[in-house]
Amino acid sequence: MSQAEYPTPKWREDFPIEQEYDDFITRRDFVRFLGLVSAGLMVGSASVVVSSLTHEEGPFPEVEVTGAGDLKPGAWMVFRYPNEKTPAILIRRENGEYISFLQKCPHLACPVTYHRSDGEEGEHIGCHCHNGKFEIETGQGIQGPPRELRPLRQVVLKRDGDRVIATGLNEIRFA
Ligand code: FES
């Protein structure tokens, strides 16, 4: 049976594009599609970075940390600051002082937790996601991916008798 004797397939009637043009059009469309996707990803990434840098900016409210007076040295708690969506940790250090940071790890935003000194390691803040570790005084990363990143954002506190009041966030510092 010669080629002329084969009937034209149905798909060729539905898509009457010669193969050489078909390749050309598909490649161009594919590149256009890639360009659009890349542009969309760039815009999305930029908006995430901008919102993460700006949504925790002042002016900040003064908020009393409820339950702070009940914390024993070496204990910690979670509260919300500077708004109801943002978790922060209040630590009563082993020496009795209070210190506070936002709970979001600067690596991939896992929640950080306080660790008392256990004999080998001094008290510190840790992130379980990638074994990150932060210095207790400054929130600077000292182990794992956070070493290369900005420190934990510190919550500024003031004391009024037994009351502990959050008054703001320190400036963003880049390592
Ligand atoms: S998210 Fe905290 S170390 Fe990766």
C-alpha cells in the first residue's frame, strides 16, 4: 500500500500544522511560557521578601506579657508580639533576667525554642528543623544554617515591678 493510499488521520484534520512549523511554534511558545513563569516567580519572591521585612515594623505597641511573673529561672513561654499573628518567646534566664525574641527562625521560619544549660552546652536557643543554634544574649546564629543569616529579632522589654512589658523590636541587623 503506497502512502497516498492511507487516509489522512483525524488528528491531522484537527491540527493542520506542518511538522516543521509545528516545532518552531512550539519552541517559541515554550520559551514565552518559561519567560512568563520566571517573571511570575521573581515577582512572587520579591513580594515575600518585602513583606517579611516590612510587616514587623513599627510603630510598636506596649504590651504586658501575661504570665511573665510566674516564670521561674530557666523557664520560657510563648506570647504574641507585635500583633496577634506573630509568636515570640519570653525566656527567664537561669540568672533570673528576662530576654525575648520573635520565634521565627531566620533560616526557613521554623519555631525556635529555649534550651537550658545541660553541663556540656550553655543555655541557648535552638531550631529543631536543621539543628540551628543561637547565642542567648544576641540571637546570633552559632550553629547550622543560621550562622550565615541575620540574628533572631529581639523583642525590647521593660520592667515595671513584677510586670514585663514588650515595647518594640530591635532593628534588623544583617550578619
Ligand atoms: S529553619 Fe531553623 S535552622 Fe532551618
